[in-house]
Amino acid sequence: MKILGCHILGFGCYQDASFTFEDGLNTVLRENGTGKSTLQAFLRVMLYGFKNETKKTKERERELRRPWRGTAYGGTLDVEASEKTYRIERAFGSKASEDRLLVFDLVTRNLTDDLTETPGKALFGVDSDTFERTAFVSEESIQTYVTDGVHAKLGNLSEDPADVNRYEKAMKLLTDFLNRNSEARSTGELYQLNDRVAKAEQETASAGSVEKALAENARVLNELRKEEEKLGKEADELAEKQKILSAYQSLSVERATYEELKKAAEERGNEVKAARDAMPGEVPSGAELKTADDWLQEAETCRKLAENERLSEADEQLFAAYEEEFRNGEADPEEADRLLDVSGRLQQSRVELRAKRNEREREKETGEGQAAAIRKTAVRSFIFAAPALAAFIILLAVTLSGALPGAAVWPYVLMGALLLLAVGLAAFGMISLKKAKQKADRTVSAYMESGEALQKSEAGLQQAEEKLRSFLALFGRVSPADGAGKEIMEILKDQNVHQKLQEKRKRFEKFETMQTNAERSLDAFLDRFSAPDDGGKDRETRLRELSEKVLRLKTSGEEMLRAKQTLQRFELEQDIAALESIERPEGAETLEELAEKQRENRKRAEELRTLSGKYEQENERLKERLSDLEDEAGRLVGMRIERVALREKVRIMEKTKTLLAEARRSLSEKYADPVQKSFEEYAKTILDGTGLKFDLDADGHAVIEDRGLIRSADLFSSGYQTLTYFCLRLALVDAMYGNERPVIFLDDPFAELDEPKLRKAKELISSAAERYQILYFTCHPSRV
């Protein structure tokens, strides 16, 4: 089988791209990130379709390979197999059911059903996983091993190796079951079941100690409840004493509060009077102060904006110069563009005009020369006709005079011929003269017409030059016509700068006017509310001082009102006469001392409640524990029965796994020879001089024999692992595919090899390329 070429309509980074391939080694040398792996993936997908189609995330290969630019998703693949050539055409949708697969016979150009199921499987006789384990080396891994699909293909067991393919699945299920139920692993069900049985046996033995603890808890709990009752009576007595003493102290506090409220109301009134005396005139409202503050902010903002827009001295001079230049008005941009176009065409028009003048003179000379030549021809015709006519007249005279014999005929014939010759030459001369005249007339007419056209063109040029001179003169510029375009561009440039300076100047004047208006409004406000400029203070300071006075007056007034209202409410709510006649109750204890005793009482009561609660919780816990132990004793019997059954099931599964592995090994040994021999042949290339020997175990895994010891190839360096698995892939390809040899895909698998191992890898590639078509994708020329 051979891939002839492909065309990618859209796939990943590719769009409308074509590739062709030859026999043997085909090297695709490109830098990283330029689509090597994408091209290899396209070829695999065209043969086998997308991977990970069951995933519901964006990691699906269908989504990862969707065209970057939103073009058509798919392409074609031309292959040669079994002496036929096919074109595989695929179009991909958002899911597999929307895909389209067509296969054409390239000889007949007709659709065919030969490869329409899965082209790769129809061509190679293996599924996608088996193909990727042998002939398809992706960028992710070169590592391989003999899978069920490989076993089925090697053993040629059936067209559909479903039974053999179930081996790995069955072994995995058996292994998973034994691991889940292992008695040796801490995560195994039997291990955990043994642990639960041991714990249950240990727990059920502690039921007697739990019953004793319950009896002791009940005794302690009874004593705690008696002490709680005693503390409750003491707390009632203390509370009564606190109530009497607290009533006295409350009245004392209320009397002191009343005195403080009266004093506070008087002080707030004095503060209001002082604040109002500081503002003898009108008091501004909050809204008016806010407006004044807005004027202050506006003035400052406009000042900064005006300063930013102020023209520098150089800009002022430049602006004055531009004002002088554009004193007659600014240029119309559309007219300037038209004149620029005229100026650009003017020089070309002059050259064309000179060429037309020269052509006109040449045409005149040519026409006159042709007319003169025709006239010369006519003159020659008349010259030749005259002798013939003279000879005719002489012969006629001689004949009429009777000098010739009367019976002679030849004179008449000769006279007729001479007459015809003379008449013909004369007619030709007349026609030539007429043609010469017509030619001369046409030449003169064309000359006159071209002269009129030239005059119009010259007039147009003069008019255009006059327009350019008039336009430039408006702006004080005088320039030859050839340099008018440059002058117009300079005018437009000056005009642009002039407009910008003009706009900046207008913005400056606008902001300056706004600043002045805001300052005037603010000054009028400050003067109105008795805040004149009496000490050289700036407007912001004057406004702030005024605002502080207003705020002080407002705050003191609100505080005075609150103080009076508080005093009035207190007088309404309290019995003032009773407050003034209160007396201290009898007894040496203070309210603080009573409160301390009460706190100690509550603290001890709380401790007792907490302790009682703990004992009650412990009681409940012990009761639950005792109930759990009874339940646990019942479960223990069930767990022992379950353990016996599970051990028997594990024994059966272990025996099943052993028998299945032996059957697999027995089957593998029947067809391991071809793979073994081919693998050893390839391994000679990479082991030469190392003292090592490669081999395959009964399950088709690569091993290395080193000084009598057999080790897995995975234990050696990554370089030897890469070469080993490459040899195993080639050996599997040799043994599996027979006459219809596959294409071998290599996606830069040797990137990590050192120079000696890379040379061996190149030897392997060269050897394999003699028998297979190889598509080798790499990013570095040293690996080719």
C-alpha cells in the first residue's frame, strides 16, 4: 500500500494545501509549530477517523483539529493498494453522524464500496489501536507492546478477532477484582473485612465495662442535681437584695442625669449665641454654599484647562504668519485635491503634446511624399504615352498618303496597338494624378484636424496652468507649474496646522471666559454674605471660613435643640419631686458586692449544669454504645460468613486468571517466531558493540539481557528505549501485514537521541525504507 498524495481543504492550521509522496523515505522537514503533527494527524484521520469521539469536552480530537479560519473541514487522500488507486474523500461535521465519506476508483472515476466502512481497516486489516501500536508513531510516544489486536493479526485468527480482543479486557476485569478484594492490600476488600471483624470482636468484648460506667454516672448525676437546687435558693435571696439597692441607685443616677441635662442645655444655648454673633449678616443655605463651591472648582478647572491650551510664543508667531497667509480665506480641500491631480497630470500632458506635434509633422511629410511619388508615376505615364501617340499619328499619316501598299493589314493593327497603349498610359496618368490629389487633400485635412486638436490641448494646458497660478497666488505663492503640487501640499499642511492652532486658541479663550465668569459669581457671593477680601485671602480660604461658620452655627443649633428636647422628655417621663427626696436603704453590702456574689452563684450553677450535661451526654453515649455493641455482635456473624464466601470467590478468580494467561501464552508461542526473528535482526543495528542482547518475552514485551540478567527495556535509558520500541514496531510490521505493506508514519520520534544513537536510528529508517513507504516528520535537518 502506498499514499500518493493528499489535499487538505481545512484541518487545523492547514487550508487549501496539497502534498505528494513517493516510494521509500519521504521527509517532511519543518520547524516546530508549522503543522507536522497536524499533517500526520490528517492522514491518520482520513484512514481511521477521529479518536476520543465519546468524550463530551473540548479535548475531543474533532474539536482540536477544527480549521482555524472556519473554512470547509476535510479533504482527500489518494492511495494505491492491491494494484488499484483510490481517492478517499472526507467531510467532517460537528459530530460523527454528520460526517461524509466517499471513495472513488481513480481509474474509472466511479464511486466504489471497497473502502467505505473504515478505509484504514479495509487497507491494512487492523483497527486504529493496532495500527498506532505498529506503523503509526505519533509525537506522544514510540512505546509499544503486543496488544490483542496485534495477537489477532499475527495469529491470523479471524477477520473479526473479537474473542481474542477480549483477553486484555477480561484480564483487566480479573486483575481489578483481585486488587479490589485482596487480603494482602490495605485497600482490598478482604483485608478491610478482616480488619472490621477484628475490631468487631474487640468491641463486643467491652460490653460489661460499659454497663458499670452507666451505674457510676447515675450516682454522680444525682449529687450534682441536689447542689444545683441549693444554689437556686441562694440566688433568689441575692436577687431580692439587688432589686432594693438597685432601685435606690437608679433614682440617684436619674437625679444626676437631670442636673447634667440642664447644664448641657444651657451650654448649647451659649454656643449658638456665639456662633450667631460671628455672622451678623445673612446666613447662606447649604445649596448656596454648594453652588459657590462648584464655582470655585469650575474656576480652578477652567484655569488649568486654559493654561494647557495657551499658545506658546513660538506658536503665536506661527499663528500670526498663518493668519497672513490665509487672509484671503482657506483652501477648499476638494479643489486642492483636484488641482493636485491636475498638477500631477500636467507634465505628462506636456510630453504627450510634444509627441503629438512630432507625429503630426511626420504624418504630413509622409503624406506629401506619397502624393509626390504618385505624381511622378503619372508624369512618367504621360511621358511614355507621348511617343506611342506620335508613332500612331506618323503611321496614320503614312497610311493615308498611300505610301504603303493598299492591301497591307499590319499598319492598321500596329496603329490600333499604339493607340490603345497611348490611351492606356494617358488614363493611368490621369488616375494617378487624381489619387495624388486625393492623398494630398486627405493629408491636408488630417493635418488641419490634428492642428485644431493640438490647439485645444495647448489651450487646456494653459488653462490648467493658469488655474494653478491663480490658486497659488491666493496664498502668496509663485511657483513654476512643475512645482505646483509641492506648493499645494505645503498650503494644505500649513492650513491644517493653522486650523489646529485656531481651535486651540478658541478653546483657550473659551476656558478663560468660563474662569472669569465663575470667579465673578464667586466674588459676588462672598461679598453678599459678609466675606469680603479683608486680608489678602484667596477665594478658597474665604469660602472655607464662611462654610465653617455656617456649619458651626448649624451644628450648635441642632445640638441645642436636641439638648432641650432631651431635657423636656426627661421631665415628662420622671417624677422630679421623688428624685429630690430619695434615701439610702439599710445594710452594709453594696450593689457591686451583691453582684459579685450573684456572679459566683451563677458561675457555680453554670459549672454544675455543664458537668451535669456532660454526664447526661456520656449516659446517652454509653447507652448508644451498648446498643451498638449488641448490633455489632449480630453484624460480626454476618461478616464472618461474608469473609468465607469472598475468600472462595477470590480463589476461583485467581485460578481463572492463571488458566487464561496460560492459554494466552500458549497461543502466542505459536506465532512469536517471525516477530522474534525480525526483532533480533533489527536489534543487531542498535546493539552492535554494546554487549547487550534484546529479546521478547512471552507476552510480546521487549526485554534486554545484560551479563546474564534479563531486565525490562523500560529500565534502561530513554535513548535505548526509543530504539528498542522502534525495532519492535518494525518487527511487528514485518510479521503482521504480509503483501499489503502499510505506510510507516514517524513524527520526530528521535528528538532526544544523542549522535551515536541517532546514527543507528537513521540506519534503521534507511533499511526499512527499502521495503516500506515512510513518511518521516522532523523539525531538524540533523535527524534526516
